Amino acid sequence: MHIGIEAHGFWGDVEGQGAYIANLIRALGRLDRTNRYTLLFNSFTRTPARRAAVARQLPPNFQAVFLPLPNVYHPSVLFMKERVVWPAVTRRLGIDVFHATSYRGIFAEGMRTVLSVHDFAYHHCPETFRPESLGYYRRLPQDAARAALVMTLSDSSRQDAVRVLGLPPEKVRTVYAGVDLDRFNTRSSLPEVEATRSRYGIRSPSILFLGNLNPKKNVGTLIAALGRLRAQGQDRYQLVLAGKATAHQDSIRRAIAAWSLGAQAVCTGFVPDEELPLLYRAVDLFAFPSLFEGFGLPVLEAMACGTPVVASNATSIPEVAGEAAVLVDPRDAAALAAAIRRVFEDAALRASLVEQGAAQARRFSWEQAAARVLDVYRAAGNGAR
């Protein structure tokens, strides 16, 4: 079978969808040396040296094809990619199954398309998207209907695919993402951890949030929870907010000021991917009160690093966290504050969360994810609908 994958994330975008695509491709390369794979990229913004670097990383049964389009979401570029250039190339290459990884399908005669829908944030939290960004998803119902199979990252998103897109349940397959256990389950030396604390100004007891500072991540409620603890005389906790700044950064700073957290709150900005295991180990608790997640990978990363987790009980997060985290209503700042305080004050609970978290993270390997994705490719290639 000849499998094509829309592979932009393989360039090294280490957040969100990019990280998912890169890790999946690497795991497929380790698992499957039988099928042929073609990774397709838009390439006007890439140098020959970068193209050569990608090619060097690929197993013998993988090839990279670079197409003459820029990596932008302008309507005219999308039209050329999805309706003209990519279909023509996939036909010429003789691709049997194509994995469209960015919510929009590529369709060609004789080729079966598997469409990944990573989450439905555009539907549940439209206020967090720019109008032009929302427009990107308008074609999703039609593309999902044309696809051979649709893949989601959780049963929560699978239910959304059936309800929001009107798909028959048998057409939608849940395939959980994985966590890189080799990176996050490897213990760090104390000097490395202390150096990370010093670099980011972290002190104990500390609470980490990691992610894009978008309103759907609900950081404002986490700040309010710390403010409530401060009002109760519990001003010893430090809040560490790690993530790429967005247009909503000012509202985060205003919330910190409104709750008089001052030096209790530290905003690190973007943290490089290679430093994440050390960052998780440099703190005492990971808090993830997100309102909406298609999967919630940071929960597993924290667990793999041995950091106890307090998280939202919404959407996909209970599937990912299992019994290994304290889950609360993400809109209830008082409940979130009580959960944080409980984890810090109950040593037995902390020890249990660390032990259960490590076991939970081990259930989500990229090898397992790749094997299940390969099953979806085979089903699509065999005519499943």
C-alpha cells in the first residue's frame, strides 16, 4: 500500500498538531517497513538545506515530496493546494490512501482519504477564533462526508464528529495520541532541575500551567483560584504560566493584578521543547483547567515526569487523566483552589497521584498510536466507510 501524509508538522513545529504529526510519522517509521510512505509538504518557504535535513531523517520506505506552494492559509493558496496541485501529484504518485491532517481533505480519483479532526474548538469556543480563522473550517462537514474514514484523538471528539458533522458512528475512529516516554519518563539530575528553576525564577511550592494562553485554556479561573487561596492566607504558592504569548496576554496580566498576585505569578513565555521535561520536574503541581481539549497531551507529559496533576473534568481530559488526577469543574474557582490545596496538604494523595500518573502515561505510547493509525489506513484501503 502507498500511503501519503500531509506532513507540515515534520518541520519541527513542536506544539499542537505539528507535534502530533511529527511524532506519528517517526513512530510509523519505526513500526512499518513494508508499506510505502510519501510525505507531502508545501515548500516555497523552505530552503534546500531544510529539505535535505528532512530527507535524511526518513526510513528507506519513506520519501518527501515538496510542492510549489507557500505554507499560508490564503483562500487562493488553499484552492490551488486542495483542488489542483495536491490531487494531481497524488494521482501521479499512485497514492492509495492519503492522510489529510489539517481538517481539510485532499481527494483524487482512485485514492481513499483519511481525515484527521483534532478537536472541535472552532465549534465550542468560536469566540476564541478570528473570523478569518473560523472560515477555514466551513468546508469540514463536506470534506468529512467525502472521506473514507475520519480520525479523532478522543471519544469526546468522536461524539462531536457524529453530532456536529452528522457522520455515522462507524465512519469515525478514535485513535489516542501518545506521549514520548523516552523523553518525559527519563529522570533528570538535581543540578539540571535546579538550573531550570533558577532560569525561570521558580520556587516551591509551585503550580505550573503550560499551554497557549488562549481563553479556552481558562487561565483566568486558575488565577482566580490562586487569588482565593491568597485571601485565605495561603500566599505561599507560586503560579508559573508557561506558553506562547497571544493577543490575550494583557487580560492575563490584568487578572494577575486584580487578584493582587504580584510576584506570586511568573510568566515564562514560550519554553523550548527540549526544556519541557525539566520544567515539569521543576514544579510541585501541574494545573490544567482547560474548558475544551481534543486530547490534552500536557496532562500525560506531567504525569510521565512524576508531577501530580489537577485538571478539568471537561471534554476529553477525563479520558486522558483516568483516575490519576484530581478533576474539577473548570469554571469553579473555589473548587479548583480547594483541589490545589488538598494535593499540597495531603502527602498520601500526592504520592498516589505520582504513582498512578506514571502508570497512566505508560498507556499512551506513540508505538500504540501508530499501530492503530496503521489499522485505520488498512481499513480505508480495504474500502471501509
